[in-house]
Amino acid sequence: MLEIWKGNQILQLKDNDIEQWFDVLNYGLVEDRGFNSNDANIEEIKSDIKKDYIEYLMSCSMNENFQAYYILRDGHNTIVAVCRIVFDKGEYYLEGLETHRDYYRKGYATELLFEVLHELKRNKILKIYSIVRYHNIKSLNFHKKHGFVMVMEDKTNTKFLLNVEDKIRKNLFDLWAKDYNKSVLKSEKECSYPFAGYSEVKYSIIDIISSKQKAKVLEMGVGTGEITKPLYDLGYEITGVDLSNKMIEIAKIHMDKAKFILSDFGNVLNEITIKFDFIVFSYSIHHLSYNGQIELLIKLNDYLKEDGVIIIGDVSTFTIEDMNQLQNKYAAIWDDEEYYPILKKYQLSQLANLYKLSYVQINEVAGIYQLRKGDIK
């Protein structure tokens, strides 16, 4: 679980939070300051170091260049990793990324970095720098492993740069690539029907949802959880619907605290009692006829919060004519039992009375819809 400490929140921290925060950082501090653990006044030295650190933490609440401390807790509410972002001379810097010594090699530093990157992206911070001392081999290797690019080096330090959005995108694409079957990989690589832009569609869905820090997400056709697993890891509340019990069992392994409903799209609404910020269809709504799609999307309006959004990523075109051309181009492999979304059909339906509809064509094969509840004027 991620916490963000900044401003007056820092001044209101409980003693236990501060103790845990310092305990993460309190490793090798005596030696770093040139002291020895055998010094006669070692306890006084340790006390002074702790005092200095806590004074620094408190001062961050009033420092305009301090963005935030990012705190990662485990399932037992223990602080396991910390870092901070500061602003200096027009650049944002990642500093003090540390994992508690009792939790090394458990992936917490990587988990914290990934969550921080999403927070930075929400705040329109698109690149960060980091300065590492030349002798800190562990940190140097961590930066290189995670795609930081060296931009400066001297006898003391190495300065790294990381593009925030590129890193998020790469992490997600690498994660999904592990589960892609050969047909998906071939279709996406060749930019051909039906999976041209498959990864880009999924990334766009996550990009839309992650712009909101906290949200309830319903995925219609959750499958094994490819889309929602990265969101689940970021703390989003997930409900997944699927007709396949085997798919749900796999998804449960990856998202053990998510809610799952075994049902088809026609009957699932009888089992849903809450409203959602986002409802997602990723390559799933095409199993319904065009009338069936529109009827379901109309009904789902009642299950959206105000300003909630339905997101559809699928094989799609602007017009019926475009879809016919696409079908003719891929006639040999076209699936005649699918009803791929067409923008014009949606625009001419009753959906226009309920939603503000926007559409982005990813490539000739795929597109992303957003149906936003609320003011449609």
C-alpha cells in the first residue's frame, strides 16, 4: 500500500510512523558519518543522527522544493520501502530510495518505484533524475536495470535520467508479452487483424484509469486479469466478470482480494449492487450483437458513478464502410461471428442521449471508446 507524505501531513505523523520511517533509513548511518560503532559515545552519536533525520523530515513540510515522501507498506502495515521526490533548478529528482534491511530481495524497491512513477504521471511530471555515488554499486545496478539512462558522470557521482511514461509503458508491455500466445504476437508484430495495436489498446485503457488516483473498476470479460492486474497492484478496487470459471480461477491467483462474478453479460447486472468509476470492455463486447451492445451500454449507465466512464478497446472503425473494407482486406481470417464496434452506429443510437462519446483510432484495426456519464451538452 502506497502512502504519500507531504505538507501538513508530515507534521501530523504519529510517532510510530516516524520510527518505522527512520528504521528503514537507519542502516550504515554511523559509518557514513565517519564514526565507529565502538566509539565510547556511540549512543549519543546515534541519538544525534536520529534527531537530524527527524528534523529534516519535519522541515520537508515547509520546503517548496520538496514534492513528497513516498511510503510503501506491506500487508501487515509495516513500512518496507521509502523514497522522496524533490525539485531543484527545474528538474525533479528521485532521492533516498531505500528498502528496510529485513526485506531485501523481495521486490519492494521496484514496486515502490512503479507506484511513484504512476503518481508522477498523474501530476504531469514526465521525467525524473537521480544522482548515485560512484561507490554505491547496488544502486547503480538498480538504476541501470530499470532503464535509467546515464546523462553525466564524474569522479564522485553518476547522474541518471528516466522517462516516466516510457518506463510505465515498457513495464506493462513486458508484463503482457509473457502471456501472449503466438497468434497474438504474430498479429501484433505484423500490424494485422485482429490484434494489431493490442498492447497499445491495453496501455490506453490503463492510462485512462490511472489518471484517477483511486477508483472502483468493473471489467466485463476479465479473462485472466491482464488488464486489471496492474491496476490491482496499484491499489484499485477490481470487480471482474467472466463466463469462464477457469479464467476466473487464474485471475484469482493474481488478484486474491478482487471480486469475481461468473456470469454472462446479460445476467450479471442482477448480481451487481455498487456503482463504478470505470467499466471496461477489452476485446469482449464484440461477442454481443450491435443491438445487444447498445442495450447493455444503456443499462450500465445505472452502474456508473457520476462522471463515470465506460471504456471499450477492440477491433473498431469509424464507419460501416470502413469496417466492410477491413473485412474484405482480411477475408481469409475474418471472424464472422464477431460484431466489432463501429463509431457511427454508437453515435446514431440512444447512447448519444446518455453519454459524452469520444473515440481514438489506434490504427486501421483497433480503436478506443470513452462513454462518459454526465453532462452531454
